[in-house]
Amino acid sequence: MKINRFILTLATAAILPVQAEWEPRGLCHVWTGGGAPEAPEDMLTGVIYDYNRNPKGEFFTYSGVYSSENTTPRLGKSLKEVQKIRHTGAKNPTNSPDVHGQCAQVLKLLMQGKKAILSKVYKYPYHVAAPHIYMAPTKTSDPVNILKGKKGGDSDFIADTNTQSTKATSHKDHASWIGVFRGTVVAPKSMKFRFCGAADDSIIVNFNNDMVLETGYVHPEIYKGNGIKDPGCDWEPEVILNYQKNLAAGKIPGRKGYEVIALRSTPYTNKRFNGITCGAPITVEEGKAYPIEIIIANNGGTAMHYLLTQELGTGGQAPLQLFRTSDAPVTLPYGTRSTSSEYEAGPSYEEDSPIWKVKGRKSKKEKTKFRKVN
């Protein structure tokens, strides 16, 4: 009987279509099949870009901004290392004077609706999708590792300052990325809530065609494009902390609906950002569909991205909940977890948070299969 069942199983497998897979790889799910995939019916699809490379993959050069006497020794040393690698002279589409500025300028253009900027930077050749955005701090945030599933080692985050190629494998080079996830989501219930988050370096949420959250180390709206020529770079910790305190006090124009909350589970975020940033209040109706765009960005170093929600009520504020479009568990990125005592594992949230349905075309083929990665 067991042999007959085994033969039946083999015969059934032979006639069934092979299922392509969306494999979870920490930051996002990656399509492992060939050709163009069917969009998963319960995840937002996305594209990953490197804003410090042109469409051909050549790195930009940032000359003339590394010799400032006002540069802090730590920052100056880091940028000089990057300068040795970024020697190709590829055209910088935003004319930003520095690597952080390029991130800020690209984000600013996206916030202004000028999405054509993405055609002027490098696009990773991977199909990606995400059921949530929750990325605990890791030492390596190289998308090549995350998207290919390669586990990180020392070579992934120690810059080779002697590299003389546009194909440099320096972590500082490859960690300059922007992920753009878009879709239409259906509200699980009628409620008034906020998107809440923290990021290294940036996270922006556009919901129902309005920008409802913008936070992180790099704030496009306040970045002046001064590189490191002036004291107090726009991304330095003390500048960001002061900005966050003014944000909590309602002193930032265009952000007066925002709040900043400190959690016991986020000591690092509290120290660097004064707490988790909660954006403008949103009201939704159960069963109604809303367009959403989630933009996340990282610029070297470690990476962390949290996107949660916080329901508002008359009896106080509900606990933070993971913003998700499926019940897929949170997965850690490929790479080495940050071992610094400063970093936290991430903010606590309700495990049974509501699931927002993604509205879109369902596959006519066999239902998409998800593979668990050990």
C-alpha cells in the first residue's frame, strides 16, 4: 500500500505545473522562478535601486567635498575611503555634492512626484515583494546579499579602499539603495490611525495620494545639499535629534500632525530619534481600497526599517501593530546581525495585528507557493 501511494505521488507531481516561488529573504521576498512572475496577491511589489550608480552600474564621483576643515574626523575618514572607490566620474543626475546628499535629493524628487529620477539610477534586476517592512539592524545591508540570499561575511562590510573598478564590492558602495513598494490595499476595519516608524536611513509612506509619514536619519525636506562643507551635517545625530524634538513639539512646518513616542523596547531609537515617529492621522473605512507607496532608503553602515501602525481612540492609544498584508512571519535579512550594544532587536508590536488585503489581479495558475528559508 505504501508503494502504491508513493507511485501515485510521483505521478501526480509529474502532471502538476511547477510552482515558482517568492522566497523570503529578510527585507523582502524575491522571485526565484524564471521570467516575469505573477504578482503575489497578498504582498506589495517593489523595485530596488542604487542611487549612487547610473543605469549602467557605474558609481558617481564626489570630488571637492572631502577636504573641509569642518568635517569631523570620523566622517571625514569614512568619506575619503568612499572617494577612493568612487573614481569613475559617472554623471550624477541630481548634482548633489556628496553621497548622503544624493540619497536626500533622490528622495526629495520622489516626494515631489518626479519619479523619472528612478530611470537615471541603477535598477536591480530582481522581482521583489513585501508582506511588511520590518528589518532589524544588521551590519551588512548590501542588497546583493539580501536579494541573492548570500549570507554576509567580513568582506561585505569592510571597504576595499584600493579597488579600481566600477564593480567594487565595498559595502559602502552597494549599501546605497532605495526600495519602492507600491500597491492598493483594502482596510481591514474602519478606524483612525497613524503610520509609525523609524529608519536608518529613511522611510516615507504615501497613502491615498498623501504623504503621511517621513522619518529617519536623512530628511529630504531639511537637507540643504551642503555636503560636509558646513558645520553640523544634516544627517548627524545631534541635528536629527534636535529635529525630532521640534517635531514632537509641533514646530516643524507641514508636520504638525506628527507625534514621537518613546517605547521601552526601543532604547536606541529613543536615543537617536527621541522615539518612534508617528505620522499624520488617517481615517479609513472597512473594505475600501486605498493606494499606498512605501519608500525606504539606506546609505551605508547598518540598516534598520520599521513600519508599524497605531490606532487612535478616545480611551488612549492602542499598542503598535505591524503593518502587514499577509500573516507571513517577520524574517531577518541575510547578513550579520549588528552586535553593538546600542542597537535593539526592534520595537515590540501586537502579534495579531490586522491584515490589509492587497487588491489586484489574482494568478490564474497554481496558487503562489512560499518557501521557508532556514
